[in-house]
Amino acid sequence: MIFTVNPSPAAKKQAPQIIPDWRFVSSHPAHFLSFGFGSGLARKAPGTWGTLVALPLMLLLQWILPNPIILAFCVPLFALGVWAAEVTGRALGVSDYGGIVIDEIIAMVMVLCFAPKTPLAWLLAFVLFRIFDIIKPWPINWVDARIKGGLGVMVDDLIAAIFAVIALLATLSLLT
């Protein structure tokens, strides 16, 4: 089956050794970044809240830089996200804790590099990314289940971003 809802890996089912709160998030730069400046503390749908953080961040970045430079800047940001997610996952005792949303933020910035700067295109980019990130079709679910640590946190969202970009560009080409 190509599209499956990926059951949470065992690491996601584990309870964290500590309950993250604002004190935890502000205690280390890696935690602050991993939790998307605090957005990952949302009790419901932290990944969606983290993805939303990417929208004003991208507006700020686009005010300063063109999209190709922003996209190139995502490479070191990805590496920074791997480090931050690894440090935070170890501190929590859960490799891919739901409040770690740096992966959604960086992936969404990547997707927005390919979206026209219109509200409708950004909404479409947001919805497509969230669909691929939540449903996790193959190979996203395969990667999510097998690659652990900070790299595992980041790489499945990178693939979801690639899927979202392909779907976004295909949809936009049909509409024009």
C-alpha cells in the first residue's frame, strides 16, 4: 500500500523523562530551537503550530533575501536542526518527541521557497506539507520508523517537504 497512516514508532509512544515546559525550553539553545521558539509546547497539534512559525519567519527572510539564497541557507539550518533535535531528544529521553518542531519549521521554509508569495499559494503549501507530514506515505513512513535521533527527526520532514513541493508545483501548473 502506498499511502498508510504511520503508527507512531515506539520512541514516540514513550513518555519523556521530564515534562517539557517553558523553563525546559529556555534552559538550552538547542531546546529553544527544537521547540520552535516555544511553539512546540502547544498541547494540541504542536507540529502544526511549529509549521505556522515558518510563515512569519519566511516573510522576514524574504524581506532580506531572495528565495534561492533562503533555500541554500536551509542546508546549514538542517544541520543545526539535527544537532538541536538530538540534544533535546536526549534530554527528554525520547528521540522524536512531538514538541520538537524544528523539523517542521525548516521543511516548511523549504516548501515556501517554491510557492508564489500569495496567500492562496502559501495556504496550499501549508496544507500539502501538513498532509504529507501527518499521513507519511512511503518512503516517509519507512524513514521515520528506521532513522532515529536528530537526523531521523529532520529527514522525514525533508522528504515530506519534497513531496509537498512536487504536489504544489503540479497543482499550480494545473491552475495556470
